Amino acid sequence: MNSIALYYVGTVVERIYGSSRFLLIYLIAGVSGTIGSFLFSPTISAGASGAIFGCFGALLFFGYKSPKIFFDTLGTNVIMLVLFNIVFGFVVPGIDNAGHLGGLIGGFVAAGAVQLPKNQSKRASLVYIVILIIGIGSSLFYGYNYKS
């Protein structure tokens, strides 16, 4: 299922952001998903699902920056898919929603850090990079020092 989701969602994100930005978003979202799992799940899970949720986060960032285009094309479908998967994760045992939500947030923030190709703001990018560094750093610090 992850491969199918990556094929459909990943190709849309890659078309919007470009290949290098897509790769950064995907990797950062994967790390963020693993950190979310590390912080809020009894067992750590690492895999593609957090990174794929990060692709959804990148699409939501696109919607935040270009709402008219987003809702005229794929916005409602993306929002419904995200909501369905989050609810599904709470209903079905064995699904790591913490990893999915960590990836979703990580993908959104990573998309802010890399910015859209034709709408770049160095200042906004820097703000999102700082948020990423502080978020990942403080999460790891908390997880290693205070999580029981």
C-alpha cells in the first residue's frame, strides 16, 4: 500500500516542488515520522508511511500558499484522504498514528523550508528551517532524557 500511495502522491508532490525539493521533503518527513513514533508510541516504527504522510503535509502546505489552485484541483480529495487515514489509524489496532502525524507535520514544515519553486521567500524558508531544527532537536532531547 505504501508503494501505491507513494506512486500517486509522490508524483504530484514532485511535480509541484521538483525532484530535489521532493527528496528533501520525503527524507525530513520520514525522520519526523520516526521521531513522532519514538515519542508517542510504545514501540518505535520506522517506514515509508510517515514519509508518505509528509507528502500529504507538503500538499497541505501548497494549499496554504496557493489555496485557489489547491481547492480547484485536488484540495478536497487530499483533506479527505488525510482525515480518513487518521481516523482509520485510531480505529484499527497496530497502526502508528504518531508516526503518521509526525510525518504529516514534518512534511508541512519541510515544504515551508524548501518553498515552492516559483514563490520563494528566503526569510520564510529560514523560519521553517529554524522550526525544523528546534522541533527535531527538542523532540530528540525529550525522548532520550525524559521519556520512560
